[in-house]
Amino acid sequence: MQQAFEALLENPGVERYLAARRLASLHMCEQQDIALTRVSHACLEGRFSDAEDLLDELLASLCLSPRAHFLAGWVAQQQGDEQGAELARFCFRSCLEGILSTGEGSLRSPFQVTYRSDVADVLEALGLTSKKRRTTSRSRATYDVVECDDGAEYWFDVSLALAAPPAKRQAFASRDRRPVIREPLSASAKNDVHS
């Protein structure tokens, strides 16, 4: 898994992201998204040492999660570790680029995500706000379909995330507060995604 993740960091792209995603699926566990929510809450409450401890346990199984890297960067920055914060920001951007390289966000070419939290991270990176979200199944795949404030629908293949045990699916349903992850992508980057 480490080699596949490092390859993605060297050159984010569809093949490398999907290869790392296949390996990450072997390490997914029932509690990762619940724990990621706990990390978010610890950060929002200023308990960065607790957040760091949780991240140390989780980061290997969440290596493709933009949110996990964002939170790791936030923790590092709050603890005065600028080098760690910069590395986490680099990993965050590489994971997002990997996800965005998998599709166009349409039914014919959905974004392939590893974790349900990736959906919100991608929308936020694109500067979009979700108005309505539904889950639908077609041809052995499950999709989150998100209608955004720009009037467009964006499709995300969440089959891998939903293949987890029922307790994990319950965690995805929660609407916990989460930090804003970053500034929206530039207009040119956003256009690249939609072209």
C-alpha cells in the first residue's frame, strides 16, 4: 500500500489513484469514518494532541482521504510543525487530484471515491455547495448523486465505501460539523474537471 500511495504522490493520476484505491480497500475497517469524525471534533475543540493520537492510528487506513490529510496538516500546524503541515497539504492535494482524475462527475464518468467523506471534500474543493443528495444503484454500482447550487448534478461512485460493514454505513449518515478544508480550486482547474 505504501508504494502505491508514494506513486500517487509522485504523479497523481487515474491509474495510480485507482491502483492505490484497490489496495486501500483491503485495509478499510468498520470504524475509520467514525474515528475521522472524532478527529474533526477534537480539532474543532482545540484538542490537537488527542487528534494527533487518533490520526496516528488511522492514517495508514485513510491514506487516500483528503480529509485525513487536511486534519493531519491542521494538527501539525497547530503544534508548530510546518514541515509536517506542508507534507499533509501536499498529500491532501494529491489525493484530490487523484479523485478528480477518475472521472468528470457525470453518470457516464463518475468520480471514483474511496470514502464517503471524499464527496464533500471534492465538492468543497470545486467551490460547490450541495443542495440535494441521493444514493442510487445502477448496474452493480452505487452512486451518490449530488445536485449543487450551480444547478448541475455530480455523480460519485461510492460502491467501495458502501461495501463496508453496516456500522460504517451508519457513520456516513451522520451530519456532523466539519471544518472547511480549503479555498476552492481556481477557475481553470474547475474548468479542467468539467471539460
